[in-house]
Amino acid sequence: MTLQLPLEGLSVIDFGDAWSSPFACTMLADAGADVVRVEDIHRQLSTLRGPVAPKEKVDGYPEREPGERPWNRYYLFNNSERNKLGITLDVRHPQARAILNELIAKCDIFATNYTPRATRHLGLTFDDLKRINPRIVYGHVTGYGCEGALANSVALGSTIDAWTGHMGLRGYPETTPHDAAMSYIADAAGAATLVLAFMAALEERDRTGEAQCIELALTEVLLEFLSQPLMQTVTTGQPPVVYGSRSPEWAPQGVYPCLGDDRWISIAARDDVEWASLCLVLGLSATEYPSAESRQQHHDQIDQLIIERTGSWGAEALMLALQESAVPAMVVYRDSEIFEHPEFTGGDFLEEARHPDTGMRLYPGAVWRSRNRPMKIRTPHFGLGEHNHEVICGQLGWSEEAYAALIREGAIGTKYSFWPSWPPASDASGRAETGAHD
Amino acid sequence: MADSSAPARSGPLARHRILDLTQSIAGPYATKLLADYGADVIKVERPPYGDQAREWQPFCSGGGSRHSAFFSFLNANKSSVALDLRHPSGREALLRLARHCDAVVENFKPGVMERLGLSYRDLRGVRDDVVLTSISNFGQKGAFRDFEATELNIFALGGRMAASGTRPRPPVRLLGGSSLFMAGTVAAGATLIALRGRDRDGLGDHLDVSIANVILGEPDRGLCLYSYSGINMERLDGPRPYQAFPAADGFVVINVNRGIERIAEMIGRPELASDPRFSSNVARQEHADSLEPLIIEWTVARTKAEVVAESHKFRVIAAPVATIPEVLANPGLRARDYFQSIPGARCPCQETQPGSPFRIHTVPNLGWSLRRPAPAVGSDTCPVLADVGGFSPTEIEQLLRCGAAFEPDPTVGAEASA
């Protein structure tokens, strides 16, 4: 029996920017959906395809070289754009819009995270699309929802982080929001939630035969993640405690220094048994703080005792010793160590993929795994407009003449129109737009 | 026990029945999402204390008993069946329920389901097309499979934590628990995707949701930076520039990557717009010491609300760094009815809960509803065994007597211990 991926045959248009709705589409693609991501050579709202006209030797490119087509070589985009086809359409151009409408007419799902104002302006609201496809499932991601004073405010990871209260609750308890790294978790959270939303709305579509309209506010998704602190204020009327790396439920829990330059280990003891085992490994006396309550109360002193001992351990050796005694512990690993660790390179998470612009590299693959329907990186990240010809002529049957006209008129292309001639040193004028990937 | 006047179960997922063997956060959040959009979720708990999150703060003391408000959020809309799965009759009862469920979700340590005789193979024995969703810290195989870990330990993997914070302080995590919510959300979506596959060809599945893989795969982590450029993100020696700007009454976030000319105008320094030191992201990072103080000078003289109002006027992307009490009072969220109460709420934690994470405008009630409060341990044992499993009153009596099943003493006010 040939095993189909669960979403094989499901057709998805990914009309989004940056991460939230596009990453939802990546997860659908991982599960077998046919996803076409639509970009535009005249605008890039977020700079996921990298800075305009980068200097030589910049982090983020393979071997730090921007190369001939830097926009196809930037890590922020390529990290999670597997298993999709990528086309470019300037939807203000009538012919490009006609192409988009043809795709809309035969798709199951349309995903966007443009502001409500932008979707109205572009004629891409739910009502607009329902007229083209009466069975469409429309997913609209916004920062703050489709109505209200903030409906059209551009929301970024940072503003959502601040507005929801997340920013004030993370990082060190004793410092201001300055000190922690930025957190853009709302995008990933919104993406995962949108996948669920699509599946729920598809159930409804299949039952009723009617088009479905999903509205998802990233702020409201992130507030679910903040339910514990929210409920704390609901029940006590007080602002929640900022725990940093500690836990409200047990003590100690923290990040402690080990031998070597900037080496750290995270350790927790969730109950008396784990505390006793932790003390045994580190050579501490467990009797001094016998109860969870006393450990929570004297967390600072306990941290000092632990720091005095961990400093003479190698991080990896200590982790193994603690795990041997069933104490929760994990080295604070850097990315490089993830790429070297058999836990992640065994093929169930990091996978190799080859693209002409980036060569063979390791990328994160599907975030969950299936026993019966293996989910793999089937196709790598795509270059800007890489599948224009395949989709427009191959799938939709447009003629070569019409395709050439689209290029001539700037409706489609494979490089950004607002970039200076690139590469800077050579004469790029002779390079035809069609040449690179078609 | 569910109030008989409670609203009937409805929603886009109403045709699915889920057997929920999870506890703590990731699993219960996954099944909460399914339940809130209409699925029939049967939470199986170990008698007599049940889910360990019942002991997790914050606590609510309304309605006559002290109970976890966090648990009350995570487990609304579910019924609870208390079964001792190590008891042969308890295991048998579970398999009999599983026969009538579309999916089973569990977050035991890897290997526990097998030891209980409830492996994917065992479940398939009673329901051939079952979808089993297993959520675990590091997945069902691999070198870390059997490691003990809290969320902090999982978060320590990969450069995110190593790069969070400032030297010489230790690396610090972001908000506790978010990895678990993230994995729970992925698990809920993955379960529905597998059910869609089952609907087509009749083949069920065993899904492996590793919390570590879920967070390492987040696009904002940009994990492939290392495979491209060979570098690790590191902590800085001081605060990161442009993270948050102090206002008179707290902090605000202003995005300096987009619209520097509008920011320049807003803070009354239009000349900055044409200053080459600030003309690009890279340049602004390089010259943060010059630009940041000029913005701060303007923000500290204003309240958060004033800064945000001015930003809207000048179309600058900005937001206040809100406190949780401010979030609960936020007029925008109130206008959208984001916070919701459980029908017949009897305590503060049932009166105010975070609402729906998405709305389906084409479905009654936007597809989402709170129908009943979180159950007491085993509050639905007998009706679920009878209605779902088809157990006779005699069989149920036997299960209760031998300790394989448990129901709370109805005379001790179990209703209040939501």
C-alpha cells in the first residue's frame, strides 16, 4: 500500500509576509499540501530575504558571501521555507492578478497576514475571494484582530511581545526588559494555531460546502501562553511574579556555570528525591533544606552552594552524572552543538537539502513526525520567483508569449526591482530575468 | 459533574472524540484546544489525585474549595474519568473506551505506554484506524529520549538561551512554559491532520511530537544560521540597543527598522532622517550609542500612552510594555470580548479566562465555546463508562469496588473542586 501524506491534494496559497502565516503553510506543506508562496519583486515588508545590497562577508549567508543572488541565500528566509513552490506576482498588475485569481479559484486554503487595510486595498478580503471560490477557507492573521482601533496597526514580534505583557515577564526578574534577547515567539505560536484553525475550518467546509473565514490575532494567541500569569492576577488582583529561570512549582531550578569559557548547565529538582540526588552528585547536604518550601525560600543561598560545586565540573560530564541519577539537567547548548549532536543529526530533525544557490546544507525539518507517513524535506527552500514558469505556464497553461510579457512589464521576476544592479562589480544588464532558474 | 443546563457541545470538531491521557501543560493545552472547538475530550486521570497540575499555582478559593486556577483554564470543557491503568481491569476499561475514540493523546515519559500495555500496537488492536499522538520532551527515540527534563532544560537546547541575557549574568530563559504551549498547539493541529489522512484512506497513525524539535524548528530561531555562516549567537556585554525605551511610567517598544524618517519627525529631529549613520539597519546598530539617547530623551518625558498615541499619529510601529493588570483591563481586548467566563461561573477563575485563539466567522459562536468548568477527578467516571464504553451498571460497580475505577464521593461537594 502506498502511503500518502495526510494533506496530499490540498491546495494552499501562501500570501503572507515573514513568519506567522507562512510558517503555518510550511507545516501544511510538510504534511503533504501543495503550497504556492506568492512574493512580489517590488516590495518586501520584512527583510527575511536579507538586507538590500549587503557588504561582502556578512553573517547570514553561506560562507558569509552574499553571492550573485543574495536574496536567495539568506538564512532567515531559507530556514523554514521547505516543501513549497515560490512565485512572484505584482497583484496590482492586471495579468498578475488574473493569475492569482486562477490560483484562488482552484485552491482550498488562502493564508495571509497582511493588515485588513491592505487586503481591502488589494481586493483580497474574504468576501472578495469567496466570490471567486465559494468553497475557500480563508485564514487572516493580524496583530490585534480585524476590527477596533488597532486593526490596521502593523504588529511585529517585538510589539506583540510588549503589548501582551510577555516582555515584562521574561528575562531576569531583577532587570528591565533591556536585558533579555528579543522574543518573536508570537509568530511561531500564531503559525501553529493557524494550522489547527485551518483543520477545524476544513471540517466545517467539508460538511457544509461553504467558504470559511478564520480571523487570528497574534496577541490573543500569545495571551493563551500567558494564561498562568493572567490567572494569577485574576485570582489575586496582584501583578504576577517574574520567575526568570526559576519555577513557581519547585526549587531549585536555574542555570549554573561550569568549567570552560561561558559554559553553563540548567538544573532542576522537582521534589525531595531529585533534590537528594542532586545533593549527592554535587556533594552537598540535602538535610539543610529538606522541604520544597524551604528550598523556595532560600533559593538564593542554594544557588550559591550549587555554583560553588558546578564550577569544577565539565558541563557535559555533569549533565550525564545528574541524568544518571534521574535529575533534570541539560547543558546550555549552542547551535553549533545541535548540528554536531547525534540526537538531532540522526535524520529525525535536521535534514540535508540541496539548492543551486546554497549547495547542500542541514535544515530543520518537520516539527512533528509520523510513524506511518514519513514527513521529509521533499524540496528545499526556493529562490525568488523560482517556480514562476512551472506554475504560470505549467500548471495554469499560460503561453510563453504571455509569460514573456509578464516579465517585460515587471509583473513577475526573479530579482527585486528596488535593488541596485547586482552583483555590484559586474555588468548585470545582460542577465535576463528568466535566466536564473527557469 | 457537568451541570445539566450546560450548553450542548457544538463546534467544528464536534464529530471527534479524544481520549486524553495527558497531564501538566503541553498535553492538556492540546486537548483543551480540541475541546474548545467542539471535540468530546475524555480526560483519564489516576485516582485519587489526578493531574499534577491540580496542585499548581495560582490558586482560586471561590466556590467553597481551594483549587488551581491554571488547571481550571487548561481543562475546561473536558470530562474526567479516573482509572488505575496499572490495574488489569483499569487497562481493559481504557481499551474499551479507546475503541470508541478517534484519537488518543498522551504525554507520559517514552516507554510508559508500552509498559502499561497501551502501545500503538495495543491500541490498534481495539481500534485499527486510531491516531495516537505522543508528546514528549525529546521524542520517542534518540539519545535524550529518557532524560529527565523541565521546560527550562528543554529550552537550554540550541542557541536561543545561550544568547539570551547579558554577561556576566547566566543565560536566561524567556517566559516559562511557552515551549509547552507551543508543543501542545502543534500536537493539536498534527492530530487533526492525521485524522484527515485517516478519513481519506482509513489509515491511522502514531505521531511523535518532541517539544525540543518543536521549539528548535521555530522560524525565528533561524537555526540554519550555523550551517550557513558557522557562527553562534552569543549574549552581549550590555543591554541590546533599541529593545525597549523608558517612558515616564514604564517602557515602550519602538521599531527603528522601519520608517526612521517618521521617527525622526516624531521626536522633533527631522535632520536624523538624512543622517548616513542611521540610514540602514546595519548603520543604526553600529551607531546605536548616538541614536538611542536621542529617542530616549523624547520617550522619558512622556507616558507610555502618550508615546503610543504619537506613534500612531506618525505611523511609527510602537507598543507599550504592558503589565498583566493592564492587559486584563485593555479596552481593545474587552471590546473584542477576548476574556470569557464559564456558564454559571462560581469563582473568579471561572469568571475570567483567556478566550479563543482564533475565530471562525462563518460558524455559530465563532466555532468556540466554554461549556463546563474543569472536572473534579473522576467526576464523569460512571456516565462516560456507561455512555461511551457501554459498561453495564454491574460492570461499573465491579470496577469501582476493585479500585480500577474511581468516582468522587458525591456527598463531599466534588462539584466545587473544579
